[in-house]
Amino acid sequence: MSGRMLDVQGLHAYYGKSHILQGVDVHVDEGEIVTLLGRNGVGRSTMAKTILGMVKAAGSVRFRDEEILGRRTFEIAQLGIGYVPENRDVFPTLTVRQNLLLGEKRSRRQGKPRWTLADMYGMFPRLKERENTAAGVLSGGEQQMLTLCRTLMGDPDLILIDEPTEGLAPKLVALVAEYLQALKERGVSVLLIEQKLAIALDISQRVYVMGHGSIVFEGTPAELKSNAQVRKEWLEV
């Protein structure tokens, strides 16, 4: 049985006096892709930011059985958690290559790093073509690929990815799904925040549905597929 990578229990988070997360329990095991579904505004992005130490919170967030709630964001990242925000934070005046190299850090493993520039260009050949182009002039889809790859260059064991397919053409959505499978094959655990049900059902081992700051469903993709009531009440627009 694989070990527990991330264990979130009784998580409450606040923006000022607004109580956003209301006792959230979520876990991700080693080598697992878990998707967190829900409509906009229910607290999914807040949960990712809370795990990364960016939001005032109470409860427990354990990474590899070590409590990380209350730690600073850079310390949490150094433990091996990567984060791909939904707003595609590229460094606009730097080239694609420079953005990728900025993400690189010395591996915590001995020997060969898990990810190289060649891996990134192999996964997304378009980035190789645009290697010397300033990131600020890339299309939205290209910026999304770049942000995903820059995070990977930091060699995380767990990656939190917020709405990676937002605004992407169907062909690119399929490419992102392939990318996520590639992460899993190399032993990276994934917590995916997504609105597109099809992607979640295709690539996840488990799915959570969030509504009004708490988890309203946990199960396999097949269980969600067969639960029309949950989909209608919490997911369908």
C-alpha cells in the first residue's frame, strides 16, 4: 500500500472575517491523482493557497506525516510541494528557457534529476520552438504549459494545479491530461483543481466535490458518474 503524501483534516480558512473553508478533510496518497471539483467561488483555490501557507487557517495539514500548517510558503515549497496557480505567473520579460531554469533547483535525490529541460521540451515541443521568446508574448496556452513545466523543474513530490485547462483549446486540454498522466508515471502525486468533469473522470483515482467551503462528496470517478444528484446539485451550471 502506498503512503499518505498529503493529509488535510478539519481545515478552516479565513479572508478577513469571511469563513471560506469550513472543516475540510482531503488526502492524497503517493502516486495518486486526486481532483477537487466544484463551482467557482466555493473555496477550491483557497484550499490550495492554504496548504501552501498563503492564507490564515486553523486545523491540520500534514505532508509526509509532518505538520506544515503555520510554516512559511517557501519552507513548504522546499519540502517538495509544487504549485501551479490559475493566473499563470510567468516572468514576462524573461525567455521561455530562462523561466524554466529559474524553476530549477538541486534535487533532493542523489544522481540524475527527475526532470530536465529536455523532458519539458519533449512533453511540450511548442516550448522548444519558443525557447528564446519572451514569456510575456506567448499565448495563454503556451504560458500555461510554461508555468506547469517551470513548477516541475523544482522537482516536487506533490503538485497542486489550479484550473490548468481554463481557456485552453480542446487539443491543448488533451495535452495537459497527458502531461498529468506523465507526472503520475514518474511518481509525482497530483491534487488537481478543475471544473471540467471529463478530465477529472478520465485521469483521477479519486474525486472530491466542494460546495460552500466543505467537502460534499468523495469517491471514485465511477461513483461520481453514477451519482446524478451530486452532479446536479454541486457541479452543473
